[in-house]
Amino acid sequence: MAEKQFSTYKGKPLVRCGDELYYGSMAERFVIHMVIKSKKTVGDEEIADRVAIQLLCTDPDLSPRKQLVKSSEKQGLYVALDIADVWLDRALKA
């Protein structure tokens, strides 16, 4: 059976389902969870306005509260993705 290919951002998997995005691999120690909190309309397009970002530990033995390492909220999806990439890189290197 062939492996499912995901979209990537800066070489890491990026999976979106509705207003939720996961950035990184669940096989790694950390992953980023993002939630689009609000959207705005620009022309005919609806774009993300406020995005909540969470750095999560993927250890299934931890309680959900302890899995949350860091969180923030940013204006715009691209700003959120850039912050997410920095957080994930630092967490995986530590």
C-alpha cells in the first residue's frame, strides 16, 4: 500500500481539515496545531485573519494539559506558519 503524500511547508507535512491545521510529523516528538479563529473577505476570497498556534508534545502518555508546550495567537496564516516553523525547529533541536 502506498504512503499518503501530504502537502508540505518548508519540508514538513502540513495537513488541513476545515479551520484546523497540523504542521509537522506525528512521528516526531513535537507538532504544531493551528486553528483559524476568524476570517476576513478580501475581494472575492475569504482569508484567515486570526490564527491560534499551539506547540504540542506528541507523547500519548501525557495528559492533554501537559502536551501543550507553548501557545500564541497571530494575525494572518503566513505569520502563524512562520512562527510555527521557528517553534517546531527549536523544539525538535532541543
